[in-house]
Amino acid sequence: MYTITYFKGFSFFFLGLSLLFFASCSDTLESEVVAYSNNFSDADLAGFENGRLQIFENDTVVGYYHNEEIAVNLSGLPSHNMLKVTIDVLIHDSWDGNQSGYGSGPDQWFFGVDSEEVFRTTFSNTPCESTYCLYQSYPDNYFKQNVPKSGAVQTNLPGLCIFGPVANYTSRYSISKIIEHSNSSARIYMNSDLVAENSPDPFCDESWSLAEITVEALIVK
């Protein structure tokens, strides 16, 4: 870690030197290896905790879940000092984003590696009108205010349970994060904190599924 000290009358001089120094020090990706990739088309759940398969829109996915942790355990990872984790998640039915109160929301989803939480956000599947809009945090960390379905790679999928075949009630997101990691094994976990106290069937009211996960081992210097 570098500390920049500013002195009266010389602040911009030292700032310029600092920017020049940091511009010359950039990380280099030396190797990138796909250590694990699974879209579940062959029904392989090896290494999964609490994994269960279902068919959604003619694709095999892992799901569906309401406040249940799932995890995939990886071993024998190639040499690395960073991991790039890409998760495609399906957000089903009536997620309320950042909404809080009245027994509904905020509806959060998160994932982590080993014992460290990497990313926590909210999603919203609600229609957004000028007079009523339940904002979500994604693609940012919770708490940010973005319009529903911001950053989704697909938004026109039907609901799964409470909204059944109704279009636009499942959204697909591809979430990719790079973290420091060097161990030969990793446990990647996913879960949600969903609030649906106003629903007679919270599990049917809002849930999520895992469509695909890829883990890449990186060496960055």
C-alpha cells in the first residue's frame, strides 16, 4: 500500500507524480485456466451440497431455492493467485428488490468463496412505473438504487411458480467476480435472504435457480 502525503503549495505536483507512478504499474494476466464449468446439461452434480435438478424452459438447472444455501466444492485447482467466478442465476417470480416493510423485502441474493462473502445484492422483477417502482441494487452491491432488471442478460422468461407461465417474471443474470485466492481447493456457496412474510407460500412467491457456473484460475502479476 502506498501513502501519498500532500503539502501545501505542492499538492498537484505530488498528485501528478503519483498518477504517473501508478500508471506505470499495471497488473499482467500471465495465465488463465478454466478449472470448472457446468451448465448441468449432463445432470452432473458432483461436489454439490444441497444440489437438485429441475427443467426450466427446456434447460436443466439447479433449483429452485428460497433461503437455502447451496455450494460446490472444488479440489485440485491449478496454480493461481486469483479466482474468477461467473454465476448465471435465474430470479423467479415476485422479487421486490430494495423494498422494505409490509412483510416484503428487501430481497437479497449473495455468494461467497470459502468463508468470505464476495457479493451481496438485490433483484426486482416488478414492473416499474413513474408512480410505483421497486428498485434493485444489481449490478451494484446492496444498497444501490437501480431500476428493476438492470444488467439482466435475459428478461422475457416466464415465471416459475406463483406467476406460472406469465412472461417477464424470470430474469437471468450473469455475475462475474475476481477474488484473491491461492488454495488448491475452494467452496463456492450461494444463498438468499428473501422476505415474503405477506405470502401464504413464500417458496412459491420468490425463488432462484442456478443455470451455470464457471470458475477460472488466474495468475496475475
